[in-house]
Amino acid sequence: MDFLNDAAREPPRHDMAGAGYETGPVQSTRPVVGVSEPDSTYLAPRPKPPNWSERSGRLFDFLDTPVDLRDKVPYRREFLDSYDPNVDSLLPTHLADSLYRTAHWENGPHHFYGAVTLMTEFMTELCWSSSKLEGCHFTLAETASIVRLNEQLATASAEQSSDMRIVLNHKRALELIAFDAPRRVSFEFLLRLQGCLIDGLQPPGLCGRVRNIAVQVTGTAYTPGGIPVQLEELLQQIAVKAAAIRNPVEAAFFLWVHIAYLQAFSDGNKRTGRLAANLPLLTGHCAPLSFGGVKAHDHAVAMLGVYERQDVSVAVDLFEWMYRRSMQKYPWMLAEAGSRKDPRYSRFHRQLSPAMRAVVVDRKPAGTAASEQHVPVEDAAMFLEFLLDELAGLYEGNCTRHGLSQEQVTTWFSVGRPH
């Protein structure tokens, strides 16, 4: 369903972008959103980088002030509380609607079993660009090798091991979105996504749960809230409001901004926001967002504007540039996925993961595991065949999508893959 058809019959939405944050003179020149030079030959022709808007210029002026001279600011929940989905808009409404019209693919896949097998290039760039924003040092070619070959951490140095874990966690998080995500974002899904992104990087007790410790964000005057009950309530509100937004592009921007701002987790907040932004885009049949070519400085300024002033001006300019770039680079992905997706996954994806776990973890025969899922009798043979195909293709690198750990799969292999 095209949300624009409904929107045409409703009152206009209220733009929240940059409202109420006009400070300081605008400088005569501004940096432009740029593409990182290393591995630039990999990048497709890109849209011309725009100059920052005047509102972004004023935000740059404010953030030029040394951080110790800027007023300390807490989390301001009214930024979230006051947002009314489909009435308010963080993106200018004309921009959100324009991006949707350009990004939307009418016959895109309803689920992304076919899409993930066809979008290695997108997965590689998302893993690389998002990991670079976290300080990883791998080149694009090295990232591609890790993503495609699932290189083992055991052969890496300590620094490489940490960077490789970040890359692999991005890959598994994207597989989670593609294979086992809900149609709409949920609180539980955000917990799973964050747990996937920091697996092996933080103690297990900090993975997949709202933090119960205080955190500080370096380089900013912003201090996140620290009461676990409130953090959980606010993260639930983010999920509920994002799920209610009909424009997938606005929903993506909303998730990117608000998850990073809340800092509900002990680690991986910005990563979770970047990956979560792709869920409404993909389920809304829109081109994905790779964050490719984004400089760490530009991304940091976009976040600082939200942290300290709830000003999304720089974030809007950056989002428009990087999403138009992604749309230009990956227009083929949804088309191919729509034509080549496995129809069995659309029919059985809810039953598949429990059946896989029953075989791998509980050691049940495939026939028993399939019958326990109570698929219609006329579909039983097809589902069993699908389950057997998936078991045949299961390995440590793709197990996350079924809620299986690498250790569980390795153990299953060691006893002969009984099924």
C-alpha cells in the first residue's frame, strides 16, 4: 500500500526539522558532504554533494565552540514525546515524500530471503561504512573478504580481532533484519539487534538489554539519562512510534536519530540506529541505506546537533545526500530480489526458525520438527523440503538468522548433523 495515497486525504504534516534552533551568523563557506577517498574506485557515480543548509551552518557555528564552554544538557524526552507519527515529521515533508517516491519499488519483495543472497555488494558496503564510523581500519576489499568468506577470528591480531568482530556482527545483524525481523520495528527486535551488534565485544550481560549503568558520550556536553525503567519506556515509545510512521523514509530517519540520542544501551547505540533504519526501508519496498561515503566527522556533527540541541538540520542534509547515493547505487537490488525470491520463505519464514532450532539444538528428526509447526496439510511436504534445504545450507556464518549460535551449529556438525 502506498502511504502517499492516504496522506493526500489527510491534514498536512508539521515539519520539525531545525525548528527553534536559530543561533549565530552563517559562515560564507561550508564543508560539503564528501566521500572518503580510500577505496573510492568501488563507489558508483554519486549525486553532487550539496552545500550545507543555512540552518546547518548555524549548527556548525554553535558546535565550533569548545565543548567545555557549551552548557551541559540532559536527555530531553519532550523531543520524543511531542512527536505525533504522520502528523509531525523530522524530515521536511516535501523531502520525505520526494525520497519515498524515488526510493520505492512497487513490486519489491515482501521478505528478503532472495534479497540477501543478491545484495552482497550492499552488505559489504554497509558493514564497511558503519564499521569505519566505529573506528575500524579494514579496507573495503578486506571487509568484502570477511563478509564473503566469514574469515575466522582465531587468525587475527588483537586489533584485527576486534575490528573483524565488529564487521561480522554487522553482517549478522543485517542477516537478522533480512531473515528474522518483524514486519514493523518492535522493542524486542531492537534488543535483539543491539545484542547481535555487540556480541563478543561486551560482557554477555550487556548484550540485548537496556543498560543499568551510567554512560558518557565523549566530545559532547550531552549527558544521557540513566534510569533503567525510563530508558526501557522511552525505547518502547521509539519502537511504537516508528512502527506507526507510514512513510518508510521518515521512519528510517526517526530510528537513526532517536536510538542514537536516547543511548539506551551500554554500547552500540549508533550502530543499532543505523542498522534499524533499514528495516522500514526494506519492508516498505524502498532502496536500502548503506551509509556509504559518509565521513566520520559529518556523522558526528549530525549526532552532536541532536544530542545538544535536538536540532536535526545537519542530520537532514547528510541523510538526504547518503540516501540519494544509495538509491543511485542499488536500484537493481529490489527488482532482482522481487523476481528471484524463494516463495517458500514468504510462506514459511515464521515456522522455519523454530523448526531449525528443534533439529539443531533439540536433535529432533526433521519430520518431527516440521510437523510440530502445524503448517496446513497441503503444505506439509513443501515445508519439510524447505526445512531440509535450509539445514543443508546451514553453517556458522548464517546461523544468526535462525536464532542459533555458532557454538550450537558447531556442536551439531561435530555429531554428524543429525536430522
